[in-house]
Amino acid sequence: MAHGNPLFNEKAFQQTLTQVRPDKVMTLQGTINKTFFLLFLCVISGMFVWNNYQLVAPFLVPIVIGTFIVAMITIFCKSAAPILAPVYAIGEGIVLGTISAAYQAQYQGIVGQAIVITLLVFGLMLFLYKTGIIKVTRTFIIGVTAATGAIALFYLGSLVVGLFGVQVPYFTSTSGLSIGINVGICIVAALNFAIDFHFIDTLTSQVSAPKYMEWYSAFSLMVTLVWLYMEILRLLSRSRK
């Protein structure tokens, strides 16, 4: 099994493939159910802060940091996913609800457009994967993973220099270059769905993974959905400007 999405890789999964009872094995339907449950928690928590986002905004940075820590713990302790994945979904919902409300206040209708486009991209990638139009080969996985890693380093570097008061033009610029980079990141995020689908397919049809991997897989899909949504929201705001 080739290395893929940073949340889905060979070493990580080999550590989880143990002898488990047939009724404790990960299933595709179980993964789908848990993905919808996490999305439900994310939407509900987002709606909760929607009308009061200005009250939540001052606490946004601590919430973001806390949610990030929960995500990191989930990645390195997959067996804790049944507990931590819902916590992550609620925290992410609060963050997205606050940011989305701020965007909506500035650009009417932008949030609805971003949600629709994100879901359409998700559906398109699922169609392309299921029909075999996109084949998740080792080369494909390595390429997408390398691009994802580079983007992650870019985000991290931007955060570090931001602590010293240095603003990275990409996050505020509306130039053609910034829009082009934004589109490229959206494409990479979308391609990560194909890798997610591939590994979930493998875990549910070729091996006997433990039940908690349903929660971990749903968590991984959530991470990709959130990432794509935020980049589409940023891209739409640039087009409005």
C-alpha cells in the first residue's frame, strides 16, 4: 500500500491492522454514517455561533489552536478517534461558523456558494474515482502527497512569520498570481479526496481494520472538506474584490 494523504499512509495503517472480531471490523456503511454524523456536528456548532460570531471572534485563535491540537492527537492516536473526532468536528464548526459569518457580512451569498461548490467538487471526485477516470496509482499518491506537504509547509511558514508581524501577500492579495495559487491549492485539496476514497476502499474491502478506523476515516474526510471549503471561500472573496 503506497503512501498517500498524510492522514492515510502505509505505516499508519499497518499499525492498526490487528486480529479483530468480525463484528468489530470497519465497514463502508459505518464510515459513511460517521462522516455524516461529524458533518452534522460541524454544521450545528457553526449555526450556533453564526448570529453571534462577533462575540466568538476574540476567542477564535485559542479555539483554532485547541482544534489543531485535537486533530494532531487524533492523527497519532487513532484509537482515540471515536472520542476526539466529534470534538474536532464541534471545534471546527465553531471556527468555520465564525469565519463564514464574517465573510457573509462582507460578501452577501458567498457562504452558500462556497458550500455548494465544495459539495459539488466532493461529488465529482467520488464519481471520477468510482468510474475509474481517476486512477489512484502510486505515482498519483506520491505526487498529491508531495504537493499537500508543500502547501502545509507554506501555511506553517506563513503562520511563523506572521507571529513576527510579517504579512504573507497571498492571504490578502487579489493579484492574478494569488488567484492562480488559490486555484492550485483547491485542485490539490480536491485530489486528496481520491486518496481518501482509495484507502477507505482498501480498508473496508481488502483488510480487516478495527472499528475505530471508521471514526478516523470520517475525521480525515472532514479535514479535507474543511480545507477545500476554506480555500473556495477565499477564492470567491477574491473574485468579489
